[in-house]
Amino acid sequence: MTGSATLRRASTLASAALLTAMAALLFAAAAIAQGYPTRAVRIVVPFPAGGPLDFTARLLADKLSASTKQPFVVENRPGAAGNLGTDAVAKAVPDGYTLLLVLDTPLTVNPWLYTRLAFDPVRDFTPISTVASFSLSLVVHPSIPVNSVAEFVAYAKTRKEKPLLYGSGGGPGNPGHLAMEYFRMQAGFEGVHVPYKGNSEVVMGLVGGQIEAGFLATPGVLPNVRDGKLKALAVSSPRRIAVAADIPTVAESGYPGFEVGFYQVLLAPAGTPESVRIMLEREVQHSLQSPELQERFRVQALEPIASTGADTSALLKRVAARWQTVVATANIKLD
């Protein structure tokens, strides 16, 4: 056999081996998807139990367990602003049995807050669906002599020598911090950020007068607003929310186009079979059509979304671009 014939034969054998390997992978993926799920599926929540994300995860897990006849189990893995649990899922086997339900911030904010992340927010995940979103309320202590967003901004601008103290729960770079910095960029007033451990702590600080204002999760402040212990000036969503329809939006209060929402997204590790992703996307959409689930979301001021994986990918990219600008302008860094 000539040298060229030997090379051709070797090339043919290599091609055949490659095709065989590809066929085996496709067959394995199809086999996984066909019977999926056949055992318990883990939904990792990279934030503490008891919060809004945990609430959503447990409702969704119950619905998915009922529809698939297999248990979906929530596992809380908090730490490092969501990075620890998110990284664990990024490195999990991509077989559909480990999923991530995460607030969008580890994917859209943390890349700009941390100089190094152990995961890539785009490359390491397969988006399944945006499950829900929530907005925040701009609230002030009753001693602040304002009753509207316009009055708040005018008042804040008079405080140049002693800037307004505003708080947020969860440390630098959390939703309340980002929302206020984004608003300050548009309204043009000074403020000093006072970080608290969590939302309940910042509410207590605001009620007690240690701070003067904040963008806080609406369900957590409404009882104090109704009792007159706080004043709600606006919500950050593009539309008024059902549980607080009397509170205007920031956009209709003189800042058209202002819209700040945070998103609860379901993802799988990159490399998860497409048929599994499609099945999960379909099941999430079906689950969120439940009137009971929608009502429980409404009470928590959550808006069910149930988007496609492609829409989720586009959303994360758009939101990340906005927060990159805010983080850079406000010079927020965590390491």
C-alpha cells in the first residue's frame, strides 16, 4: 500500500471513529431525554431559605413534581452573593438532574462586581425560562417632608452638605443598592449607601430612623406603609402592581423609561440535552398557568413570566449591559 493510500485509509478510519462517537453521544442524549426524569431532580437556590427566590423555588418544585411524577427537591446553597451555589451548578453533570433557580444578579451584576468569577455566566449555563420578576418600592421615613418622587428628588438635592442616607439589604451590589444608584444617575442627587445584612434589617433601620430612604422589596414594606410607619413614593416596575395599586411608578412620576426589575431564572448546566431543556421549558410554562400559583405570586408582588430559554438568554444579556454601566459609574466593587 502506498503512503498516500495509507494516509487516506487512516483518515477514513478516523472519520468513521468520529462519526461513531458523535452517534453514541446523540443516542445517549436521546436516551436521557426519552425517560427524563426517572429520579429526583435537584433545584439549587444560591440564597438562604425563606426569601422570595426560595418561595418561588418551592412552589415551582411542587408543580413540577406533580406533573412529572418525580420529586423536584430544593437545595439552598447561599454564600458570596449567590456565587457559591451558582458555581456548583455550573460544574454539575449536564444531565438535567441539577438545575439552578437564581436571581439574575449573579449572572448580570456579579461579573462587574468581582474581578474574578469561578463560572462564566454565558458559557456555563443553558437558560430554560425566566420564571418571575419583582420590582422594588421607593420608601422614606415619615420624618422626611416629601410625598412624591418629585418632592423627594428636590429635597435630596438640598442635602449637599449632608447627603441623604439610604439603605439596602444584602450588602453592596444588591437589588436595592443598584436600584437607588440607577435612580441617582437619572435624577442627579447625592446619597450615602448604608448596607444591611438583609431586607428585614434594613426595614427596621428605616422604621427606626437610622436611615432615611431606600428601594426595598414591596411585600416587606407594605405593612409598615399601611401602618403609617413608612411612606411609599413609587414602585420601580413599568406598571403599578396589584397589591399596591395606589402607589405610582417612578416612570409616571417624572422619569419616563425608568424601569428596574429583578428576575428569577431557571437554568441548567451547559451541555444539557436540548430535548431535556425543551421539556423543562414546557413544564415551567404549564406550571405557571396554574391560577393558584399565579395568585400566590400576586400576593408576594411577583409577576409570573414563563419565557422561553432564548428569551431568557436575550433578557440576561440586556440586563447585564445596564448593570455594567451602573456598577462602573457608582464604582461598586466587592474584591
